[in-house]
Amino acid sequence: MEGQEEQKKKELAKLKRQATEVASNIHDIVEDRLWSDFDEMPGLAQELVAACQKVRDFS
């Protein structure tokens, strides 16, 4: 049975991974498809801010 501390570490890692995935999507647009997909940026930016806020709130 996992300890509470280990569960917290796993949850924090999950939240960080989710934020990193959004950041990676933003990076892909900037690097490869800026002029065709720039309209996705505002939504992704909001999603990234929310994901980072979850990490900060959890910590």
C-alpha cells in the first residue's frame, strides 16, 4: 500500500505532465504551424495558465 506522500508525488507529477503537454502543443504551433494555427493559441494559453495554477495550488 502506498503512503500518502507517495500519492501526493504521483498526483503532482500528473499535474505537471498535463501542463507540459499543453506547453508542448503551444511549442509545436510556434515551431511548425504558426501561420495556419495561430488562432488556437489563446485557448491553449488559457489552458496552460489553468494547468500551471493547479500545480501551484497543489504544491
